[in-house]
Amino acid sequence: LPFISTIKPTTTLLAMATKAENGNSKFYEDEENLKKLCNFLRSAEGPPIREAVEMEKRVYYLKGEKLVNFMVEPKRGTKWPSNLPRFDSRQEAIAVCKDLCKYQFMHRSEKRGKGDLVVSRVRDFDEGGYFTWMYEGDKTYSHLMTTGLIMGFLFCTCFPIWPNFLKVFVWYLSVTMLIFIFFLITIRGFAFLFIWILGFDFWFLPNLFDETLNFVDSFKPVYSFEKSKPGQLPYRIAVAVSFFSFCWWAITQPSEFDGFISGQQDFLKDLYAGTLISDMSQQDKENIDKPKMPSLDDLLKTLEKDEHNEVEEELNEEDQIDSLLDNLVDTDEDIDIEED
């Protein structure tokens, strides 16, 4: 009896596990549920993937073993969707991966070189093979971004018909962003310079200009602080001497430095006022988008100018005729004088 009572709970647990596994298998037999699983696997929470070129097209692939490992034991911090059942065994995960290949969510590939793949003739799933994603994931975000890009392009091309207040707002926004970026870069540089002189490398937003990262990752981490590499002491001394010499010049030559500051303030005022490089009158600026039609006064002035030109041309012709006749008379007189 004690032996039987010990076997009963174990048998119950095995039955429950088998029932749960069968339930998961039936859940993922539906193609729509497989699509939900693929949306999760292709998201930022999914397993790491690599880029390659296959059939002259950029694709994303991963090894079968890593995919199975992630499905059974996701990486730490992964938020598994609540509407997707978890996998309790590798066999269950492998069975679902076979269905992914069957429904062409992915296909097996072979490595031909670094970053170069070819489609494999073997279609079955195997943990030792490489598999390329054919399913591109949920395209809702991509469609929204494409629509926003097209609308933004059309909006910018209609700039000539924008209301004046909107043009002024865009101008102020552009100038403000330009100044903000300039001061951000300047402050980052000076902060690095001051601390580098003391023997440490400090960067505020060190990945800000890293083009290999996305927008969010460019702001991570907020700062980095490391000890400088050895052998930089002479350079730090030279930079320190140059910087403090500049500070001494700014203090001892207040008139010149004050003129420099005043010039920068005037520059900012002209930049916001839109008169930095402008050679147009305010009326021309306001009427820049209006169709330029000649007024009645302009038409009358044009007619008068044309008539004046015609009169001058007639006078010029008469002068030419008179000059020609005078030359002929002079020539006849010269001939008569020679004959006498």
C-alpha cells in the first residue's frame, strides 16, 4: 500500500505533463497560432539572428539549436506572451519548428561563405542546420512608417503653399535644433577634454553618433568613464597648456573677447530673425509665394520704353543717312578740286 500511494502522485504528474504537452501541440497545429509565435520570435524579444545574402537578397537566419534552446529556455528578461503556451520539452519545440518549415515560415539553408547562404535541398528541420526566416513578421508598423514617410514627403513638397505662421514655426524649430545640436557637441567635447587632462576618458552619450545602432540604442549608456591609456601624459600636458593659455588670453584681453561674444549674439539674433544672409526686402519675402503679374504702371512703363527705343532707332537711321550724304558731297568736292 505505501508503494502504491507513492506511485499515484508520480503517475498523476506524468499524466498532467502529457496532457499539457498534447494541448500545446494542438494549439500550435493552427497556422494562425504559428503566425503569432513567429511574430514573437521575429520581434526584439526573440532569439538573436544574423544577416546574410541569399539569392541576391538580404535575409536573416539562425541556427536550429539556438532556436530550440530559446523556445525551451528563453533568455533572461524575455517577456513571453501570455497568449502563447510555453514549451515544456525539446521534442515539443522541435515538432513546432518542423511545422514552421512545413508552412514555409522558414527554410533550411547552407553556408557557402561568410555572410553567403544558399537554399538547402534538405527540407527537414535539424538542430545542426541553419534556417532562414521567410516570414517577415507583423508589417503593421512598417506600413505605418511607409505611410508617414509618404505623407511627410508630400507635406514638405507643398511648402510654398504653407501658411506664413507655419513657415515661421518650422524656421524657428530648425534653428533651435541646429543650435541645440551644436551646443550638445561642444559640451560633450569640452567635458571629455577637461576629464581627459586628468587622466580619464569620459563621454556623455558615447554611442550618439554610432551609425550601426538604432535610434534607442544610440542613447545607451548615458555616459562612460574609463581610465585613459598609458603614454598620453605629454599630449595631456600640451592640451592643458593650450587651453589655459586661451583662458588667460580671454581674461587679459576683455575687449577682443567681448567683441567675439557680442558677434555671436548678433549672429544668433540674425539667425532667428531670418536676416543672416538675406538680401531681400520684407515685402519681397511676404510676396515670395504670390504669382508675379505685371501691374498697369509696369505695362505703361514698358510701352513708353519701347516707343522711346523706336524713336531712337529712327533718329539713328536719319543720322546715318545724313552722314552718308555728307560723305558723298565731300567726296565730289575733293574730285572737283583735283580736276582744277
